[in-house]
Amino acid sequence: MAFADAFVELQAKRHMADYDPYAVFEKSAVSVHIDVAERVMRNFATAPAKDRCAFASWLLFRNPIRR
């Protein structure tokens, strides 16, 4: 899974956990999400600096209203 795709998916799960009082998460699914996050963070850390900067710029300047 690419970093940006994982970021979007995991952020959605985080928002569910933070804001949906009815959200239920199974331990096995959470474990998979943690493994994915750790893997993509390792991959992101080894990506070229220009790619990491481009992603950071996208995060800063994207339109948060559009979903």
C-alpha cells in the first residue's frame, strides 16, 4: 500500500475512533492497521526527500473542505 493511500485510510479510522461513539474495532483489525502504519512509515522514511516534501506540501495546501 502506498503511503498516501495508507495515510488517507488510517486517518479515516482515527477519525472514527476519535469521533464516532458507536465505532467498534476488533483487536485483530487494529493490529493490522498498526502493522500497515509501521511499514508505510519505514517506506516513507526511505523515500527521496523531494517526494516527502511533495507529500508534506499536499497535506498543507489541500482543500480540507473537499472530501
